Amino acid sequence: MAKIKGTIIVDIERCKGCGVCVPSCPANVLALSHHVNGKGYNYSYMANPDACIGCASCAIMCPDSVITVYRQKFE
Amino acid sequence: MKKEVRLMKGNEVLAEAAIRCGADAYFGYPITPQSEVMETLMELQPWETTGMVVLQAESEVAAINMVYGAASTGKRVLTSSSSPGVSLMSEGFSYLAGAELPCVVINVTRGGPGLGTIQPSQSDYFQATKGGAHGDFHLITLAPSSVQEMHDFVFDAFELAFKYRNPVMILSDGVIGQMMEKVVLADQRPRRTEAEVIAAEKDWALTGKTADREEHVITSLELDPYAQERFNEKLIAKYNKVRENEVRYETYKTEDADYIIVAFGSAARICTMTVDMAREAGYKVGLIRPITLFPFPTKAIAEMAAKGAKGFLSAELNHGQMVEDVRLAVNGKAPVEHYGRSGGAVFSPDEVYNALLTKIIKK
Amino acid sequence: MAELEVQIKEENLVYRKSPLLTDKIMHYCPGCSHGTVHKLVAEVIDELGIQEKTIGVSPVGCSVFAYNYLHIDWSQAAHGRACAVATGIKRTNPDKMVFTYQGDGDLAAIGTAETIHACNRGENIAVIFINNAIYGMTGGQMAPTTLIGMKTATSPYGRDPKIHGFPYKIADIVSQLSGTCYVTRQSVHTPAAVRKTKAAIKKAFENAMAGKGLSFVEVVSTCNSGWKMSPVDANKWMEENLVPFYPLGDIKG
């Protein structure tokens, strides 16, 4: 059976850690990291990467456009 | 080619000159005594001929900001109003100067302060020459004294506005705006094409960001105080260049004069007769008429003082505004007095003559 | 299936930052709605292929610096005067796509006259109105759209209509005017809402280019710093409090 899988790349240094991407994810993939970036923000990351479906909801919500989304279909 | 000559009202000729000099737009709001400017434009419908836009705004505040918008795109744009309306526009002057935008503003002055009167006055001299709003800036200010100059100065004002990227004011008054005189009209000049605007104002005008250039931003905002200071210094350098290159004035019988009347606009016309009256009575009196109020003909007046003029009378339709610039120019070398009427009252040549006698000659 | 790894290559790309956005880091607070709406404007301009035709007018307020973030030509207007500035641009450049981007203080307080009259003249421009019911830039003072009871720096005990007057719905007012062709109220607090707002902005820009009159897109937004809550809580608070008073959806057209 085919499976669609996604992944995101967060531009960590541009992320302000606002967290609006976290509840927008229908697959509960995202969380704010315990680590901070150069500005001191707890940046967004994939806490549960296997669940990502590449829907781009997080990227659409991100006010700072720091999320790039990829998706691939595996047969 | 034979020039077109007509008998026209000052306000009407402003409209005619705006069209003929190839202006792209006029935005205004009715106010006495200059309403004929927009009335004439609406009657002439230049959008059908040259393509010039004419729009009646909801207020002078809106009108000057429409000017700001159109000027942002490199268009030749003007507005006109009278004193209370010009006060409403003054915020816009500061933004236009701060964003270095060219435009032409006409003030057909009436008596103030407040709503004041609808009769002619020169009581907006300070506002027109000292910036007239917040921040370190100046308008370049031209003062016509005839209907012909109302026509000619529209052309000159646009030239100065684009040469220095600064708003230019034509400071007229209800006398010049309402009276009719013979005027020689210039031939119609074409409006600039889009390609000409892009070529001429390629460094700053909002013509649409293309791949070959960075985006253009028209703004007067700066958060860094040192950058703002550097910008202000650049503006001041520009105004110094204006002071150096653009001073205009006219003299009447000043060569041998012991006493000098300084007057601009409609007041200067009246004072020409005062000079003749004084000459008939045996007094050597001359007149200097500043045509540019900013830059002020400081040097010319200083030279008259240095050559031994015994006294200066600044005759203005106000309670003493230009006299401050005359005093600065004379710098204590001779007495400088003011004579004026205000509130819409206009002095006669003999009133000025009497003032000259009592305040200067027989003092 | 954990061994399946998505390859990072162009053909797998679903979403990336619009090329119309500059690389400058936005000065907005974390979670601010402005960033999201800026992004939508950039995407719409890119998708319509109108970068060379578009001139934006930025206001006074937090979004005064909108001109730093999009690769288009911008004019920055005096406080409240964006619609007049846009009128001047559009009337003298009828082939350009002209839009204003304004907050509630700029558009609905100091600029009410310019807004109403541009709408009433039916200027062929698009107006994007960010309504977060507060003055963000000056430090969280009361806006004309601040709700009754809402605490701000200038209504510290809550907005009391006896002292401060009532909030008003300017989108409803401009929808009554003959010159507006499209008036809508949207939000950007969920992915679905963001998609709808983008469609609204696109429609507004298309209307402006087609000369149909003025399109007015209100975006009910958050100001989490001004409201003194987290960005996620602000989205919730907005849905529970602002949206009932400023209901979402098309009002006209």
C-alpha cells in the first residue's frame, strides 16, 4: 500500500518560537525545542517526525515563513 | 510662432498653466479665494486632452496626500488652496520634504488667523518660508505679483521641484488670484510618457519593481538618530544649494536710492506707486521685490545696506513677518521698520508713503 | 515504515517561503498576525505575476515597515492617509495594482475620512485592514475597534462606553457604499482561515486590476504582546472574543 510521508525543514535561526505551528499540525508532529537559537527562542522542531504527512499547515501558519515542507509518496 | 494672449483671472491662469506645462494631476478642495482653480480645470476637462487627472478630494488633508502618492511615482502633480486649507496640508509638506518628493503647492492667501477672512493677505509668510510644519525643512517659495507670473511660476515651480526633489510653494494672495490681466500663454507641452518618467527618475520613483533594479521605497521614517541626522544634513546641504543658485528678485529705482522699500507679491505692486510718489516729492526711494521668499535675497539687501542705504521699510499685508528676514539681511547697518495692514485690509500707496516718511525718512 | 525518508529535492517540495518576501527578519513580535498576512500578500502577487505592476502603501503603526519585507515598490503614508496616497498613485498610474495595508488605528480612527471616501469613490485599489483591536506600535492603547470591557493602556479598567465610546465595524459601514465591490472579514488563526484569507486577498487584487471598484479585506488579527498573552492563547482569545463581535465571512460581493 502506498504511503505519503512528509518532512519539514525549520530555519532555526529565523524561528521566533511563537508556537502557532504546534497546534496547527493535525498529526501532532511539532513541539518547541528545549534548546534555543541564537536569539534565545525555543525553536520549532519535529518531535514526532514519522507522523508528518507534509500537509504544510504549519508552514502556512508560520508568521515568519521559516518552514519549508516536502512530501513524498512511497509505493 | 504667435503666442496666445488672453485676459484672464489669476486663479484661472493657474489652471491653464498647469495643463499647458504638462502636469499629470491636480488634487484639491474648494476654498475661497482660490476655488476657480479647480472649477476651471473641471471645465477644461484636461483628462480628455492631455490625460491630466483632476480630482476633488474630501479635504485638504486628503488632497495633499493624493499629491504625495502621485509624486511618489514621479508624476508632475500640484494642488492649490488658501490659508486655512494650507494649514491642513502642512503635515503633508513635512512628509513630502522628508521623503524628498517634488510637487507644487499654491496658496492664494487670505486673512487669518483661524478661519479669518476671505480677503487678500500675506500673513502666511512665516508658514511658507520657514517650513511651516514639524522637522528641519523648507519649501522653495515663489511669490508672483501679476497674473503673468501666476502663469510663469507654475512652469518654474515644477522645474525647481524636480531639480531639488522638494515641494515648491507659489505664495500668491487674493488680489493676484482674483484680478484679471493680460497674460501670454505658453504653448502646450506634452505630459511625460511612462518611459520618460522611468528614465528621468530611475533612482527613486515608484514605477514598479523590475528585475533590473531593487525595490523603491518612498518614506520619511528612520529609527536611527544618527542616520536621521545624516539625512537632515543632506537636506540642509540641498537648501544651501538652493540659497546659492535660485535667489530671484526684482528692483525698481534702487540704483541711487537712500531708502529702500522691501515688498513682495501684490504689496510690491502697490509700493511701486509709493516709490514714484516719493521720487516726485524729492526723496530717493527704491523698491526691492523678493520673487523667491525662500531662498530670500539676503545678499542683495545686505549689499544695499553696505552701499549706504539709510533705511528699509518692509511693507507687508501682515503684522510683520518678512521684516525679520530683512533685519537679518541688513544686520544692524541701517534702521529697518515694518508697515502693514492685515485681516484682509490692503494698504494704499499713500499709506505706505506716510509710513515711509514717519517711520524712516523723518525719524 | 520508519526507514522511509523523504528526499529533500525540488520535486518533493510542497511549501516554501515566497520569493517575493525579502530576507529581512520581520520586526514583529513572535506570533504576530502581520507576518502571516504579509506572506499571503507576497504569495498572491507572485501567483498573479504582478510584481512589476504592484505598488503598496504602508501605514503608520506596526506595519509601517511592511516596505522592508516585500520585493515591490512602496510608498509610506502619513498616519491614516494611506487610502488618499493610494488614490493619488492609482489615478495617475491606472495600469498599476495599488493596495494599502493598514491597522485599526490608522484605517478606522485617524484615517476614517480617507478610508470612507476612497471606498465611496470606488477607487480601483485593494485595502487590507488588520484589526487586532489595539494600538500595537505605541504600546497597547485603545483602538476604535477595542471591545467593550477590554483592558488596554488607555482603558486600564476595561473599555467603558460611557467614557470611551463603542467599538465599531467599519467593514459593515464601507459595505454600504456604492464604490466598494467586495467587502470581507477573514482571519489567520487556523490553516483553513489562512487559506480563505489568501483567496480573499487574491480576489481583491483581481478586482482592483479589473477596475471593479474598491475591495476591502478585513483580517481579524491578534496582538499577543498588546493583549499580554502567548501567541497560541491569543489565537484562542481572538476566536472566543473578537470573532463573535466581528463575524467572519463575506459581507459584500
